[in-house]
Amino acid sequence: MKYRKLGDTGMEVSSISLGTWQVGGKWGSGFDKRNAEQILNEAVDAGINFIDTADVYENRQSEKAVGKLIRSRSEKIHVATKCGRFLNPHINEAYQPGVLRNFVEESLKNTGLDCLDLIQLHCPPSEVYNRPEIFEEFEKLKQAGKIKHLGVSVEKVEEALKAIEYPNVKSIQIIFNMFRHKPAEQFFAEAKKKQVGIIARVPLASGLLSGKYSTSTKFSKEDHRNFNRNGEAFDQGETFSGVNYNLGLEAVDKLKSVFPTDFSLVHLALKWILMFEEVSCVIPGVSKVDQLHSNLKAIGLREISEAEMESVRNIYDELIRPEVHHRW
């Protein structure tokens, strides 16, 4: 395992870490505690020391599983969770300091921890970024010993840039992958200047960049890749990174043609993200142990050549940029 700095937090985190949106079960298919425990423990055995969760993942079950893991292991494991998505309706007016404080207290209770390494606002409405009192509340929580650091999970680059104007925002979680290049064009430089950690999420574009899907692939009715393709339930960018499914398949075919046949597209997609030194870690999610071990193979891959990087950029510019670049 290789480790990178998470901004100026003092945390050294595994370059490939673990996201737990679907840990213990596929999207929408329920939560298997035994499977989740196996995945989490094998992740730590492999050297992963940073685990990202959220209170809404499986209605707090994911958060509880992560907390149980941390309490059962002797290794130093950094836990990052999120708050805000339980607000219903999820609108600017619902974001209130006292409500967010209660969410933090609930996460402490769920995990069984005395202090959270990182609490992140969970893709709040854009108006929230203009409300200093929200960010000030987390400074109070830090002073009270409830949290160590504040981060923000964002949908848009513009939101990321606004968030890091607040000095207590120490990390940004953002969608960054071979179908989402925009963060690297401006935000990365600003984050580096301010020593803000970057957590890359949705690295495989909801599995599209695994190279395993086709026009005949079927997703269950409970799976967001079925019901949220046009943003019916939440931000469209969270599903296939906002890319039209058939267009994404076309781009995947082009990507496969660029690289040798001994390259797995999964490993390539993760390695591509880690080619950017500003990225602190990438957090692919898994629902099976073998997916975890497969993801970790990306660490040992050779560096992607500049010519190959340019080919990826060209495919993005030709097919993906017109559809997604201006939106997120």
C-alpha cells in the first residue's frame, strides 16, 4: 500500500481507500452485515486506513459497521462520515447549525466513537456555501472534541472552490475520473495552494468504467443506475458520472483500444486518477471481497505514459466533454 497526505490534516491515508455506499450489498439490495464485516476487515488487512461512509448509507447500517470495525482493530484507521442528506426536503432552509450538530451526535452514537476524524457536509445545496454560520458550527464541534476536521462532498467544481474559501474546510470529496476531467483544470491547483485534501469518488463512473457493461446489461429497479439516469432521485451526476449510458459504452470501447490487452480497465481507471499528485486518495466502493482485491492491484501498475494520458484526454474531449464538462 502507498500513502498520501490528506491536505494539512496530519493524516497519511492509503492512496486507494474504501467507500462504503454499497458495502455489504449491491445498490438497493439490502445490507449483509457478515459480508460488510469481511470486506472491511480485509481492507484493513491490505493496508487501507481510510474508510468513507455516511449516515444515510443503508440507513446508518454502513456507519455502524465501520464503527464496529474501528473499535475491533488495533490499527489506526481514519473514519470519514457525512451528514445532511437525511434532511427532507433537502433544501438550503433545512440546513441549520443545531440540526447539523444533532447529526454529528448521531454519527458518534452510530459508530461508537468519541470523536470523528472527518465529518463532511454531504453534497449540500449550492446556497449553503454562502452561509458562514454553517461552517462556523463545525469549528465549535471541533473545539468541543466531537470532530477533528471538516470536509465537504460536492457535486460541482464551483462548489468546491467556494467551500475551500472557508479555512476550516480541510478536504473536498469530488467526482473525478476518466469521464470527469474538470476538477483537474482549476480546482486541483487551488486545493494544493491551500493544502486541502482531495478525495476522488465515483472513480469507475458507477461501474461504467469497469468495461464489463453492455447495451444488454440490466440493473435492478432498486439500483440508482436504473432509476436515476436523468436525475429523478438525486443529482444526475452521481449516476454514470452524468454520462449518457450508451455514449459511455462508446467511450469505454475507445479506451480499451488505447491500452494493451493485459490492462484491466478497472485498474487503469483507478491508476489514471492516482497519476494526479494532488489527489489524496480514491475511494472505490465494493460489494464483494474480490472487488476489493481487484481494486488494490491498481497500486502496482506501471505509470501511464504521457501519450496514453493524451489519448484519454482526446477521448474525453471528443465524446464526453460536450455533455458533462459545463454541468459539473
